[in-house]
Amino acid sequence: MKVGQISGWIWWAAFGAVVLLLLWPLTVVDVPPILDYPNHLARLYVLAHPDDSVLARFYEQQWSIVPNLAIDVLAPPLLRLLPVHVAGRIVIGVTLLLPVIGCVVYSRAVFGRRTLWPLGAALIAYNAVFILGFLNFQITLGLALLLAAGWHAWSHRWPGIAALAGAVGATGLFFSHIFGLAFFAVLCAADELAGLRSARRSGTPLLPHAAHRGVMLAAVFCVPTILYLRAPLGLTGGGLAWRPWVGKLYVAFSPFAHYRLDVTFLTAGAVLTAIVLLVPRGRLRAGPATATAMIVLSLSYVVLPAVTPEAAFIDTRIPIMVALLMFAGLAPIAVPRTLGAVVATILALALILRAEATTAVWRQQTHDVTALRSVIGPVEPGAKVLLVGIGQDMNPQYWAAAPDNRVLPGYMQLNAHLTALLLIEHKAFWPLLFTAHDKQPLVVRPPYDRISTAQGWIPSLSQLADPSIIKPENDTKYLDGWRNAFDYVLLLDPLASGDPRTIMPKWLELLTSNDVAALYRVRGHIPDNRNDDR
């Protein structure tokens, strides 16, 4: 299949512009408004400094068969060489660029030509899942596309080498993130089905061909399958939960999601317009495996739950895969110059708008980061700080008027884990670090394990004031006896709860506050870091 070729210098200039637009927001703030990112960065900081005398009192490494380790393996060496927030933003940059690069390489492998179309994947780099902070997932989507490109290009010419490389790559994907492995499996299976159709048309005997290719696929996915069966998955998860159909419809836009709803729908509209301009004129063709893979993923999206015992936001991830395939598995065919210019202009303007809007929101984050650092200044190393908050369900009016950097519309608030700066910059014990045994390679040491939660669950202010409403589930047990267990209480978004000076004055002494947070000393509890068991 021949597709339109683009001049080399034009392509590289466009690629450079895309990279600059994607990375530019990283220059305006050192802790971006990405929900889980500060929590992940705190864990990476601990992993990178196993000999730190303060951190070693709180945590120890415990590695096991966990399919969620991409940044836990790759980032700690970087954190030992560079300042923590520089290294963290490099990780974010890799997370943004890898899926785009994967689309470019996959498109080149399938169509045999370099085109501008796969660069459109930059429009969905800042998607809902990225903003929620699922960095391992994002990284492995790019890796899956790279491996699938290699499988398509080499599995028929050098089947033995391709099977070995695929097996190594699939095992790496398993440990990086299991959804990347699933994406790779769908791409490979779709490619093999396309190969069977081609073999049938050429008169090749199907049974021997299918058996040979089936053995190759089995060799690729044998080790990951065994690892999956042995992995300690679902130990800290809940039950199954499905979204209502209205929620499913909204989450279908997750590839285009943005901090601002107008940008979300403008991006989706730009991509849809480009497709409408090209498809009816026969100027956008699908690769041989694209339609099959997109159908399988789309059907999966319809039937998959939102939550399983292993993870949350299950269905939210599937539209990201479909959208990446839309750029990686489609290519323009002999597009007239005028039409090509119109489509390129629409997508380029959408990307510029999206980059500028993202940069503006991230600039807002500088206020929150500076304000939080000001509030937590008095916290000394080794102190134990309990975090409480005012959720969207408790004060919807406040959150409806919140700055764009604090909420992802239709999903949740984004500042909950910003308080990981307590651990990163003050080496204080912060009980919300992600330390689930089936997801992370870090555990909390006794006696701190009794006052922590592995899933990062944040209690409400009301649960401190009235212990009778504390639920008995595992994620709330760490609140038992909080007045004797913690040195400080840090309240996020204090203006949502009224005057911070009048909040539980019997138990808490206000030290400092602003519109981002308020820090209280627990009355009658004098910090003394010489005794770990106080």
C-alpha cells in the first residue's frame, strides 16, 4: 500500500515543533497538576535513597511480581543524578513523547512511508489518564506500539528472532504495566488475522500457516502469562463497578480530556473534522490490522467495568488505545495539496491551542505549589503529618468555582497528592504514599504501618471531628487514635470548610494557612523525633 510521502526536512521540522509544544508546559512549574504524580515522585524519591536515615525508618523496599513497575525501575537512578523535580519532569516528558513516537514508528512499519498524520497523536498526549497520573500506563502504550511495529516488520522475515525479541519485550511490558501488554497482544493478534486473510487470498495452506504463527504467538506470551498467574493481584482492590451509559459516553472523550471542557471538545471537534474531510474522499486508509484492533478495543470498552479488584479507571484507558491507533494505524493517501494544507492547519491550530491552554493551567499551579510550601515550612524531618480534605461531594459550590489546575471536569480534584511534598522536601511521614503490595515495590515499616493507608485515601475533616463515622474498612483504620499518632494535621482547601481559625480548636492549634492549605499542631502533642514509637 502506497501512501503520500512528505519531504524529510518538513517532517523533521513538524516533529521538532510537536516535541517543543508537548514539553513547553514542563518549563513553567516544577510540580505539575497531575493527580498521582507527586505521590509517585515521593515513592521514587524513597526508592532512590534507601540509605537515608529518616526515610529508612518509614519504608523498606519489597520487590515482587508486580505488573506496574516501569517508573520504579527507570526513574530512581535518574533521581540519584539530578534534582528530584528535574528528574521527575524528565519522566513526565518521556511519558508524553513515547506514545507519539510509538505512533510514528508503527505507522512507518505498516505503511512504509513517513507521513505527518501520526504526529497528530500529540493532540491526545495530555489525555485524562495522563492528567490522572497513570504514568506507567502511558509509557507502556508507546512501548507496545514500538514492539508491535517490530513484530509487523520482522516476524515474517526473521520469525525466530522476532519471536525471541517479542517474548523479551512482552515480559518487559508485563512488568512495566499490564495494560501495555494487553495492547501489544491485541495489535499482534490483529496483525496475525490480517496475515491469515492475506495467506488465504494467495492460496497458502491455512492450517500449517496458522499453526506456525500460533506457536510463535504462544512463545511470545508464554512467560507473561505464567507471571500473571503468579502475580499477587487484587489484594488491595475492591469489587466490580460499571459506569452508567451516560458516564460511558463522557469517558469516550478521555483521549481529548483537558482541564478546560471547551478545550476538550474543541480538540475532539478538530480531529473529527479532519477525519470527515479525508475519509469520504477516500484519502485516509487503514492498515491491514487497524480495523480489527479498533473493533476489539471498542467492544472491550463497552463491556469492561470501571473498577475491578486489580485497578480503577479500567474502561477509561481503552479509548486512549483506540485514539492512538487512529493516528498510528491510519494514513493519508494521495491527499491534494489544498486539502492536506487545510487538514494540517486544523490539527496544528488545535495542538497550539491545547499546548497554550495547558501551559496557562500549569502556570496557575505555581501559586498552589508556592502556597503549600509556605504552609508546610514549619514541619521538621521525621514529623508525622495527617492530611484531611474537603471533597467535591461536601462542598460542590466551592469546587465548581475552583481554579482549573485543581479539578479535571467529570473526573475528580487534582491536588490531593500535592502534599507528597511533605515527604519529598521535608522527609516527614506522610501516610498516603502508594505502597500497595500488588502495585508498588515499597512497604511501610512498623509502627508506621498502623497509621498509613496503601491506596492514598484522604479522610474528610468531619471524620476527625466525629470518630463514630469512621468506617471499619482497611483504608480508614489508620485514623484510629489520630490525636496521639500524629504531630500535625494539614488541611487542604481550608476555605471550603469555613474559617480555618475555628476548626476543632479543642484539638488543633493553627500555625499557618492560606487559600491552599492550613497547618495545625495537634494540641498536647509535642514533636520529639528522637523516639520513633511515640
